Amino acid sequence: MPIRSWLFVPGDSERKLAKAAGAGADAVVIDLEDAVPEAAKPKARELALQWLHVHRTELTAGPHLRRWVRINALDTLHWRDDLAAVAPAAPHGIVAPKVTSPEQLRMLAAELYELEQRAGLPSGQIAIMPMLGESAAAALAIPAFADPGFTLNRLAGFGWGSEDLARSVGAQRKRDEAGRWTDLFRHVRTQVLLTAGAKEVAAIETIHADFRDLDALARIAGEACADGFSGMLAIHPAQVPVINAAFTPSEEQIARARAIVQAFAQQPEAGALQLDGAMIEKPHLAQARLLLSRC
């Protein structure tokens, strides 16, 4: 099942970590980066390792919870220490922030291979999700990740970050008066979605910073799902059920998808069919199968 909600939890907060597994998120992302002050990073690594170990089994984490860690950026002195600290607990994946080139991801993957070997883990077990477009330079580099020459077996998806991008260019707003992304952010968001599609991996929508405005979140998450994103980042537990609902197919959508699959199963040689007065073709079948895979 795709990961709908990605809940970020500060790695240095014992109180928030204690509540994280019960928030209902599909993935908990222990944050060692922006949410953790410089002086608290060693403590955050220790607490992250403890949390990952405690919730490593289904008995404590549940069968569907995914345990991820956001490390510090790959151009800092912290990221290798972050990886060395958490890899022994076998997190499901690593969120890599502020990525600016495919070469950085290859470097990260090589480091993970060594750490997996030391920890006795299967090679390639720990996945990677890079955050793209978090600076002006990173935004300009997004097409490189869609290049056919770039391959990474660990790649789970692509996310993007609006807050850091806004700071990078000095933007005073991210959305217009109607609540829609302005041109810069719409451009980066579209590139991330297309890049994920080109690599056939998940596209993850960025955060909605106003965690109290759940009505706006419901609209934004619903639009993201309709646009092709398969999940969304969350910064507060209250956002999790709203995001989960937005990225869960409705009963009507499921019934329609099943009808399309059944129609083509009955006439597998057909290129186009009629269903309930509408024409359906093979792209509709592919969309139906994708939707059903998310159930």
C-alpha cells in the first residue's frame, strides 16, 4: 500500500516521539535536520535509534507503519553521523533533504551499502526519498533526476519543500489570494511530479504549514491526490487523518475502477470499450489498476 501520510517528528523531543506511533500516520519520519538545534543533534540521534528499535516489530508499530529518518543535508558534516547512528535499527528509509544532484544520491546509497553490511542487513533494504527543489539551484537541477542515465534501486519517491525554496529566493508568499501556488512553486511542484512519473516512483506533496487550518488542508490534499501525488508530508498529528482520507480512494472510485478492470478482462483484445455510456481505453485500465493498488 502506498504511503499516504508522512508525519515528521523532532528527533530530540521524547514527548513527541512517545506519541508518534499512535498518530495513525503511514510513515513516521524522525527528523534529525531542521527541527533539531545544532547542540541537540547527538541527543536526537540517540533518541531516534531507541525509537526505531522499540518500533521495529509489528507488535509495537503495527503492520503498516513505516519508520523513516530525515538526515541532515548531504553537504553538511552531520549526515554520515546520522546514518551511522540509525542504520543498525534498520529504518525503512532515509529522507534526504536539500538534494542538488544525482551524484549526491549515489554517494548516500554507497554509504548505506556499507552500513547495511556492518549491521547484517540485506543489501539495499533501506530506501531513499530525496527532497527536490528546496533552493534555487536545486530547483534548476530537477530535470537531472529524470534523465534515463540516472538509476537508483533504493529510490522510493520524490518529495519537495516549499519553505526552504521560499527562503532561498526571498519569496514573501507561496500562494496567491485564492490559495493557489504562485508560479515559482507550481513550476517546481510540476517538475517533481513529472520526474516521479518518469522514474515510476511516488510523488509526495509538500507540507501545509498552517496545521490548524484543516479545511484548507483537506482541499490541498485532495487536489494533490487528483493531480497525481500519492501522499503528503505532515508536521502535526492532527493533519494525519485528513491526509489519509484525501489519499484513500472512495467507494465510488473503487467500484468504477473494478468495473473497468472487469470490462477489459472480459474482452482482453479490445482497444476501447463502452462502460456506462462512456468510452474507456487502455489508459483508463492502467489508471484503474493504479487506483486499486492504493486500496
